[in-house]
Amino acid sequence: MEKPNFVVMFLDDSGWGDFRPFGRTEYPTPNVERLAERGSCYNQFYVPQAICSASRASLLTGSYPARHKVYGALPPRARGLDPQFSTIAEVLEKAGYYSACFGKWHVGDHSETRPPARGFDESSGLMYSNDMWKHHPGTRHFDRFDLQYWKNGEILIDDVAPDEQKMLTRWYTEDAVDFINRNGDRPFFLYVPHNMPHVPIFCSDAFRGKSGRGLYADVMMEIDWSLGRIMDTLEKAGVDDNTLVVFTSDNGPWLSYGNHAGCTPFREGKGTCFDGGTRSACVMALPGRIPAGAISEQAFCSVDILPTFARLAGAELPDNGIDGRDVRDVLIGEDDAENPHEYYPFSTGRTFEGVISGDGKWKLHLPHTYKTLAEVGHDGRPGRYEEAFIELSLFDMENDPLETTNLVSRYPDVAEHLKFLAEAHKKLWYGQEEQPG
């Protein structure tokens, strides 16, 4: 079997309901719908931590934050992900793949942790979030850092200006299109982690006002255009039938930003382990292997991407050890497919907060504090959070995906089993049986 190419578009802070067919948007997203018609929608796709760097490091390494030790959102110039943890690009490189990363990196800003040192033959973009910038409200502590734009290991723009932020989505897309056009004759991995729709949100002049529904909708339409350009290029290059395309987000919406944030039907958002933070809309297409037009309710996690890609590519798994498992049978919708994980853990920063069963049916929160929105922001200015607390809670994710009704007392055996798994996980990775919230 011919080795497939891989394209991963990983958005930043996009809500589960920001694109059709997941949400009933007031703006069109025809290319996401087109990808869904060509492949499958996965309604229960998770990330292990709903914060930028931790989520990205987990996708790239197939490991949980407790293993790779990248928590939360890294500040500028941080070393980040230890090179001992192989990335997808490094794993595929040994199987003859050529790789590129165009977009927001945010897993390391030292020479040994930037994309050229982590298996990517070509790269461009920002090394961290676009709000780590002197012009963004509430981020005065970033005044001493310039927001640099890199290309192939060199600084192309010393200090990104607002007009240049408008071009980020377009620049990444142009680089992706050029990469496909030049590399259609060999197996490749293309990683496009867009900066948008992370605040501050920008779109090019071609999309400003196009939606008629505000700037956030304009940004969504440009991201959809980006996906369409990449899909069109794959088709023109004659490699679309042998390319696995993945479209998803690093976590849920940053609700504090109100009309500059996405939407999710689930509880809470970014920065929490409720499904509003950790569940991302996901579409995958690989003609002939992933069923077209299908909708899957089977749960899986971003840590499973690396081992699944490795199996499809005939690549060896890294020596450093990973947490993800091959979920190819889940992706292709085999009738007897079962998720190979007994559970997935969730954390926020360095705090381990709960687990979900591998089949996605039950979710257990250990007692912990979390931030909940108290006041909504507007037009790029953040609102205000307040601290809340959740007791030991069990949720039936099939019948109560909004996590509203605690069933610990009704299903004590299920709760006790998941608590046992959670405590064992915590003891193994966090070195203690009890952990402060």
C-alpha cells in the first residue's frame, strides 16, 4: 500500500460549533462541509489539556502533559518541549517523509526546540501566541518581547505589526500551497497550526466584512478558505486520494473575549477540563479508508494521532515512550472497533483534574477549582473570570454531554472504578495520592 501523505490543520481556540456541520453558523463554511462529505466527522475528539502549548505538545508527541512536562501556555523565549520527545515529523522522517510547519509553533523558542530542529524541513510563522504582543490589552508584561515572524530558522520580521497580523492566515496558506506543489512526488507531512482565531483576531482585507456577522465570522470564513485552498491544491497535484487531511482545534473557545470568541454547546471553555475546553470538532478524510459522509460518536484523543500516523506510514514508534495508541480502526469505522484506552486523563496547567472512559461514555471530575466566566469581554478586550469549585462528580456523557447532573451516588461502582484509575494515574505521574486543586 502506498504511503499516505498527512495534512493537519490545527486551529487556535476555535469552538466546537464554529463550523458547519457541527454548529449552525450564521456564516458559510463550505470547505469544512466539503471535507466532511469527503470524510468523517468525529463528534467526541479530545485534547488532554485545553491550553495552547500543552495541547500542541501532546498532539506532536503523542504524550500527556504529565509526561512531556509542557503545561499551559509557554511565554516567549521559553525552551519548551524537551528534544528527547520525538515529534510526528521526526517519527515520519525515518520512514522517508518530508515535513513542513506553517503557523503558530508554541512548543519551544530556543534553537534546539524550534521547528527546524524538530524534524520539519520547512517552516514559517510565530513561535508563540499572537497576544504575547505589546499591542494587546492586558499583556503589558510582554512589552519587552518583539513578536517575531520566522521562516526556515531565520527571523523574517523582527516585530510583527497589526497590518502583518492581518496576513498570517493568508501567508500560512500560501506557504502550504507552495509546499504541496513542490512535494507531490514524495510522501509528506504538512502541519498548519493557524494562529487564528486566538485573540487578537485579524483577517485579510479580502475577508474583512465579508460575513456581515462581525470580525470573528470573517476570520472563520478566511480559515475555511484556507482549508479549501489546501484541498484544491492536493487535488490539482493528484495526491488528494492518498492524503489524510485532519481539521481540528487545540482546545475550545476563550469565552472571556465574548464576540471575539467561538461558540461551544458544552460546559465552560478554554482553560478547563469540561468538554467546552477539551472537546474539539474534528473532521478527517482519507478516500477509500475513512468512510465518506459518516458521523462518528466514538471517543479518541489527540495523543492517538502520532501512533496512528506511524502505523499508516509504516514508521517505527519513538523510543521515548508515548501515551497514545493506534486508533485506525476507530477512524475507519470498523464495526467491532474499540478504543484501546481504558481512560484518558485531563489536566489544567500542572493540576490533574479527572478522567474519561476510553469509550467516552463516563467522565469523572476529581474535586478541583476552575475558572468560570463572570463578565463577558467585547471587541478584543477580555472579560472577567471568577473561581468555582466542583466536588467529586460523575457524568453520563452519552445522555448528559453538558455535564449538568452528578451521578456519583446513582452509579457508585462506575464512579469508584474511574476514581481508582484517576488516583493510580495521579500517583504514577504526579507523585502523590492527594493533590491540591
